[in-house]
Amino acid sequence: MKSIPLEVTVDAADEQRFREFVAARSPALMRLGFLLTGGDQHAAEDLVQTALAKLAGKWRRVETPEAYARQIMYRQQISWWRASVRRGEVVQASPPEREERDAHHQSELRMVLRSALARLTARQRAVLVLRYFEDLPEQEVARMLGCSVGTVRSTAHRSLARLRDLAPELAQALEVAT
């Protein structure tokens, strides 16, 4: 990941703390970005870079930098999604031909999940990531995404149903594991 210059006036200690934060938390933020963008590595890098650049400008005033960065990422992804909807872009990934898979192989399951998540809308991915990856309550997800709790519930329900349709092998893997 590129070094982010701090263009605001900061003292050396603040700059060092910011650099340490970036070094320590970038992998976790990249995982979140990867999930929010549906597995698009470049978009995930852009999302993390945008969040860290915005965080750098407010570094001295932010009490919980990771929570702030994550919230920036959620909101930025929704903004990008809304902008693409206004432009009329439709992104669809056609899944590659797949041979019989061993449901116990973790990396294959991750690839299947990544592919299924990529076929969801940005809002659906954001709701699933916030609810089940971040384990946030519905009220918090609704607040972060600027929608009602009912919208979060219905979106989560529809998104999980779509995931089951897109990747039935995930459900089969969970049945075998339990």
C-alpha cells in the first residue's frame, strides 16, 4: 500500500501514530474493502485509500480511528454505488464454468462466496457485511447506511436468499460442518 502523506499540519508524534495505525490496520481494512466491493481488488484498494486519506485530515480529532475509517468505507461504497446507478451502469459477473468441488476445501468456499458477493448489489453487500461480518445490530446498520431498520431487515433477508440461490454449495458446506 502506498504511503499517505499528511498534508495538514501535524506534529511528528501524530504522524508516527497515523503511520503505525496504517501499518497495523490496513490488512483488516483491505479485507473489509474486498468484501464491500464484491471481490474487486482495485476497487477495494481505492476504497481503503480514500478512507485513509479522509482519516488523515481529521486524525487529531478522531477518537476511534478504525471505526471512523470503516464508516467512511461504508458510506463511500454506497456513494459510488449510487453514482453508478445514476449513470445507468450495470455490472454483472458471469460465473466461470466450475467442475465438481470439494465442499470442505476452505479456499474454494471463499472463492464461491466472493463470486456470489460480487453478484449482489453494493447495498446488499454492505448490509450483509455490516450485519454478519461486522456483527452490528440492525439499528446501527440502518444509521450507518441512512435507511430504516425495516429496510435493513428486508435487504438482509433478500440478500441471504440471493446468496443461497447463487451459491448453494455454501449451504451444503455448512450442513456438512454441523
